[in-house]
Amino acid sequence: MKIENIISALLLFCILSSCNIKEERILDEILNEEEMVALMSDMQLAEAIVKLQVNRVDSTSVFADSLFSQVFKKHNINKEKFKKNFDYYNSNPALMEEIYNKVIEKLSEEQAGLKGEMQREE
């Protein structure tokens, strides 16, 4: 009976350790919250630019792809890694809400800074 318990414990240990390794590999590809906030802030700005240019640019999708590619390049990621990170954070609604709240805060601060610069120039 003791051999069965030892074998069961070893099997359980192997299963648990393999799950941990898979999770570590996934987390290695995930941006931390600060990086995700910076990325999502830039993506929101890019989306706003695309929306402003809809009537001015003949091929909006090409323009959008180019703009998003520039954001990905700035953050040293690609479209697939962005999707993986977005899906990861989106799978935890409370965490994604926290990310978006920080994005809103960051963009609001940037907007206030730009307004201040414009007033000083006048």
C-alpha cells in the first residue's frame, strides 16, 4: 500500500509541475500591466486617428494596418502577440477594467498636458 501512495504522489507531483511549466511559458509572453497600459493607450490613439481620417483616406484599412503596425513596432510586438495579450487580459474582466481605467487616466493626463502646452504658446 505504501508503494501505491508513493507512486500516486509522484504522479500528482509530475502533473502539477508540468502545469506550472506551461503556465510559466504563457506568462513569459504576456506583457506586464504597465506595458499593457502603454500599448493600449497607443492603440486607442491610433484608433482615434483612423476614425478622424475615415473620409480623408481612400483605403482606411490600409491606413489603419500601417498605423497599428507602427504601434506594434514601437512596443516590440507583433499582431499575434498583441492578440494573445489582449485575450489574456480580457479573460479576466476585473483586470481588463483596471487596465482600461489606467489607459483612460494616462490619456487624460496626456490631453491635459497638450492643452497646457497650447495655452502657453498662445
